[in-house]
Amino acid sequence: MKIGQRVRRSIVTVGVVGSLLVGAASIRAAAAWTAASAPLAVSPASAERLSARLAEEEARSAALQAQLDELRAGTADLTGALDVARTMISTDAATATALRTRLATARAHLASLEKSLAKARATAARNGGGSTSAPALGPPREVDHEGETDG
């Protein structure tokens, strides 16, 4: 059983056209099924609504940027104040060190004066002064190393 070439071509052509029709029908059926199972319950936002939301977000962004700028300015002020405080602490530490040195010198000088006073009392007692009380001296005067006196 041999089929002619024209008949074979006709059968192949009919098969191809039939396949294309079945494919198109299945695509349409799938699209209809998808549209039926997932309807748009909420309509998409309009262009006006989107532009309004964009404007709101831009305003919010500008407000946040202004707050950030204020915080940066405050940070700069605090940094300056911190630098001033560090300088003051450094100066105060140097002053405290100088005062400690002056206090040590004054204590050494006081100890020397107390030894001299004790020697003078001992000498006075040996020489027959007989007085065991300290001589009346005025209030102590503090002498500054720069030539100024207190009192």
C-alpha cells in the first residue's frame, strides 16, 4: 500500500494546521482559566495617587534630611565643646602638677623652719631662757615664688 506523494503532503499539511489550531485553542483556554481563577479584586493605583505618594515621600525625605543636618550641626558643636574641655583638663592637670611641686617645696621649707625653731628653743633652754612656749609670731605669710606675698 503505497500512498501518493500528494496525499502524503496533504495529510502532513492537515496535521500541522490541526496542531496549530489545537495549540491556539489550549492557549486561549489557559488564559481564560487563569483570568477566571485570579480576578483583579483591587484595581492598580492611579497615576495621580502614585504621584501624590511620591510627593509625600519626597517631603518626608526632605524633613529627615533637615533633621540629619541639625544633628550634624549639634555634633559639630559638641565636638568643639569637647575639644575645649580637653584643653581645660590639660591646663588644669599642668596647674595641679605645678601646685603639687610648690606644695612639696613649701612643706620642705616648713620642715626646715620647724627644725630651726626646735634648735632655737633647745639653745634657748640650754642658755637659761627657761621659756618653753613658742615666741609670739604673727600669722604665717605665704610667699609666692614670683615675688608676691599673701598677707
